Amino acid sequence: MLWHLISTLLVGIAAGFIANKLMGNDAASIGGNLCLGLVGSIVGSLLAGLLGLGSRNMLGSLILAVIGACLAVWVYNKIKS
């Protein structure tokens, strides 16, 4: 149980960091990366579920979270501008 929580937080931080680099947003802190990665994980999982896809390992979870986080950054930038 504790390992799942730790791995989820690590995947969230990594996904937020990668999404920030891919989308050109370099100003986020670790907390911002964590929030973005967790939101991205939720968005990516929902989209994957709608498409009938899923992940069974940490790499698949990271990929889905990065895709979701990139979508979240894109939507945020569109709303902000």
C-alpha cells in the first residue's frame, strides 16, 4: 500500500516535469509538477479508459500521465490566454 502511494507520487512528479519540458513551461516547482502530473494521470487514465487502453506497469502509467499532463497544460494555456 505504501509502495503504491510512493510510486504514484514519483510518477506524478516525473510526468509533470516531463510535460512542463515538452510544453515549454519551465517555471513550475516540485509541487506544481506533482499537481500537474497527478491531474495528467487522471486525464490520461480517463482517456485511455475511453479508448479501451490501459497500463499494467509503471512505464505505461508514466506515458499516460505525460500525455494527460500535456493536454492539461495545453488546456490551461488556452484558457489563460
